[in-house]
Amino acid sequence: MTRYDLIIVGAGPAGLSAAIEAAKQGLKVIVFDENAKPGGQLFKQIHKFFGSKEHKAKIRGFKIGEELLKEANDFGVEVVLNAIVIGLYLDKEVTVNINDEIRHYKGDAVIVATGASENMVTFDGWTLPGVIGAGAAQTMMNLHSVRPGNKVLMLGSGNVGLVVSFQLLQAGCEVVALVDAAPKVGGYGVHAAKVARCGVSFYLSHTIIKAEGEECVKGVTIGEVDSRWRLVPGTEKHFEVDTICLAVGLSPMSQLLKMAGCEMKNTPAGYVPKCDETGETNIPGLFAAGDVSGIEEASSAMIEGRIAGLAAAENLGFLDKEELSEKIYELKKALLSLREGMFAPGNRGKAIEKTEEGIDLSINLLKKGYVGETEIERFPGVTRKKGVHPVIECTQNIPCNPCQDVCPKKCIKIGDKITSLPTLDETKECSGCGMCVAACSGQAIFLMNEEFEPGFAAITLPYEFLPLPSKGDKGMALDRSGKEICEAEIIDVKTKQVFDHTHLLTMKVPVNMAGKSRFFVVRRQENE
Amino acid sequence: MSNVNNRFKKDLDKFITEFDDDLIICRCEEVTKGEIRRAVHDGMYTLTEIRRYLRSGMGLCQGQTCQILVKGIVAKELGISPMDLEPVISRSPTRPIEMKVLGNEGKEAL
């Protein structure tokens, strides 16, 4: 038996954040994780995070993971990997399988940050090899550099389904369809739009009927469902695929808390312990933080972890009550701001039709994954102006504001309310530096110059694919739906360290196509 | 749980075979949807009873994949919301482990 001030189960965003805060207060902290690598899901997150500076917005997930690990190391946190916690007992005794031996540890306080596991759905053929979780696909691609398949169908249009679809495209897979039984896209519209403009078709109100194949997946049949989730006969569609990815939600892995005797509750965010605002359960000194206390984003998990770490310090007398409330005041504010906007936990299941500004939402975005041409002009970030200027296709209230912070000319305004739609300050002159294009985690900002050459416009777009086109490359411009609409030529490619692997392509298109052209593909016929 | 008990006020509908009853739900223990539905009609109204009766969720993954699926099927059969069903009891070991490891107490400090 070894005793620690604080034992943390799980070295993901919540667990590591908790460990850092507690260690800063002088606690002796040990973190167990069953995986060979720390960081939980963070190291699979190759996209830039949303939020504001204090939420580490516009930093890619895996970089946040590296930062957390370094910080934990600096403060003397002991992180034990390949350490499988198998039990949590009375008086905070923890049993851990390390190197095929059972070790007993006792913590004066324990924080459970075990995260969540992926949900599955059943259909004919769902047990065939080739039907995988979206998280599994992410692990294969982003941790092990293995492409999960060549032709993929994604089920689920929440943020996980959308983000992983984009990553599959980046890995060189063909995403043949994005399917969801719900009538509307569930995740951020900007995530949907960047997938749609690559040419992925969205099938809302559709479900998988059957995965085909004897030994492994060879194809899939989907069909439309009505408002009562019944299949509409005659709407079947067939795709040849070798992989079916399921992104149908997550469930908290709260078994340890239940085993320890915590009071539990069934909620729409999963089966979770009853906690106070610091994450403390009904058992004093036993805390839950991150997805295990209710499914949210990594950004909120990190803040919950920090709060729980500080609260554990207070529980053991390293901080007094006043110091604690002072320290967590800002953290709670940051957490609340992440829980605002139309995707807030409190808005789950509600039908929202207008933005906070009173603008009708894009119906096309919710049904097809991209904003319609007639809809886009009503959003405040989309304006027409002489010379180069940003076009911000940000149409939903989500907690995110890096575009406002990075603009050196202060052209872009969001204001204090982090969920407000960005607007353009017409009195300020855009320098065309492209910082906003690279900083937008949703890849929703473009630079437009309708007077580039007589009859031609220049459009700068964010680009995160390989091979990177080069200046002079000719190809086709794609519209928001991914349809090829006109010839385009790359006239500039910008790559800077500060853009963090988001390259800026500037393409020349006929001026009448400027409002539609939002993506580029190199013309391949010439080489073949 | 209260809503589960309300079930006793009226009899369960008669068991009627469904087209996808032979769909595997618990992959580890190869338990089908039909078996789970049948178990409810046999009088197993809680997830813990179903687990003991059919061994669903007792295999290698310890219900990580199927527990939500089983919950949904049982709730539908009982005509209640899945939110009204208490998940199964949690016990150590929470992860699959070989008996020789479970019995191998680490004595020396790491």
C-alpha cells in the first residue's frame, strides 16, 4: 500500500489539468492511465479548438496535450502509464493492475477522470469487420498513421462525426456519405461546411438498413426515416464502402464512481455521479471531472479538472475556503462561457430557428451541410467591399472568438459576448494578412478581392490537405456543396509558422463566381 | 425505478417475434435481441436481472459496447424511458483481467 495526497484516474484533459492545479498547491499527486500514452483523446485531436484564449482556442488538440504533459512534469506530477485501475473502494482505496501485479494505493482525495466510451447502434451486419467507431478511426489515423479504409460511410452528424469525416478526407479516404437519422445536422455548422465543400453528400433523416459483405464490409444500404423514425419504403440507397464509421454519441465511464458508492443519476448526458459545483460527489474527497461527469468538450473537461484539483487541495487543507472560491471564480466564468450559445447543454433537443441577433438560421446548412447562396448574405460577417476584405461565413452562435483577437487591424468584432456572430468594422482597412483565415477553427473565413484583375477575383481560403498546390497550379473551384463550378488558378500559397499548418491558398476565379467559389482541386486530367 | 414498478399495474404485451430478433446485441456473449426481449417477458425487469439471466455484458468488454443497447431494448419492451432503468451494479475488476494477475498482489514498492 502506498499513500498519496491525491490519486487521479485518467490522464486525459481533465485528469492532467486537475493534477497540475493540485500539484501547484503542494499536493503529492499520482495519475494512473490504462493507455500506453497519456493525454486521453487530446492526441487524436489534430484540429484547432474553439473558444477564447483562456480555453486555448485555435491551438490544435495534440499541442494542448503536449503543453499539459509538460506542465504536469514541471510540477512533479507522477504519471503512471499502462496502469489499469480495476477497483475503487471504501476510504478511497484504489487497486491498480501494473505489470501484471495488483497494487494498492490510498488517496486522501481521489479524482475520477475516466472519460467516456463510444456508443454503438445495431443494424443488420453491424458486427462485420469494417464497422468501427469514429473514435477508433481517429486512433488509427492520428495515433498510428493507419488509414482505416478507402471508402467510408459516416453515421452521425454531431461534432465527432463531422470532425472525423474531415480527418478521413485529410488522410486520403473517400467519404461517400454522411448519414444521420436526425432531420438536422447535430454539430457545428462550420464543421459541416468544411466537409460539404470537399464534396461529401449529407443524408439527414436517413439510417443504415444493412451492412453488406460476408467476411467484411463491402457495401451499405441506407434509407430515409419519417418523423417517427420509421423507414420510408422505396428510399433505399446503396453505396460501395469498405468502412462504416459510427459517431452516435458517448457514454460516461462512471463504473468506478458507482462502485465506490457515489449517488448516481440518469441524465441526457449519461449515467453520472451527483456532484457539487467543484465536481465533489456525495463522498467527501471523491471528485469527478470531465466526460465522466457528463459528456461535453475537451475544453470544458480541462476547466472542470482544474476546479476539481483546487477543490481537492481545499479538501485536504492546502487552501482555505476563501482562497478556493477566489481561485475558481474565473474558471467557473470560463466554463459558463463555453456552455453558452445554441449548442449549450441547456439547449439540447430544442428547435432553434434564429441566431441571438435575430437572423434566421440557414436551413440548407442544417439539411445539407452548407449555407445556401441566397442565405449567406444575411449574416453580418458577409459583406461586399472594394479591395481585399474578409468574408466570415460564421452563421451560428458558438463560443469562439480567435478571429477578433488575431486581426492586427481590428477589422473583426465579436464583442464581450463570446457567442455573438463576428461583424466587420467598415471603418477599418483590411491588410489582407490572412491571420483570421488561419485562426478560424471552423475554417469559415475567406479573403475576397473582387477587383484583383479586370473580370477576375482573388479568393484566399484555408487549406489543410496534402499535397499542397503550388503557385501557377490550375484546377477547378468548388462551390459550398463541393460541386466544380469554374476553372481556377492558384496565384499564391502562404505558409507561415504562425498559421500552424493551415495553408492559405489564393485562387483566381471569374468575378461572377467569386461569391460561390470556396474550395479548390488541382485538375488531374493533364497528368493522367 | 418507480416507473419500472408501475409496469406491474398492467400486463406486458404478449411476446411477438420481430424481424430482427436474431440480431446479436452482446457480441462477447453472443446474446440476441430476441433473447433479451424474451427475458423481459420471462419476468426480468431490471438490467441486473437480465445480466444474470443471459450473461449479456458479462464477457470480455464487460458491457462497454452493449449496456446502452440492452438498456434501450429492455426499456422499449417495458414501455418506459431508458432513463428510468438503473444500470447494472459495478464491481471490481472494471477491466478484463486474468485470474493469475488478479491473485498476484504486488508486494515490493515500485
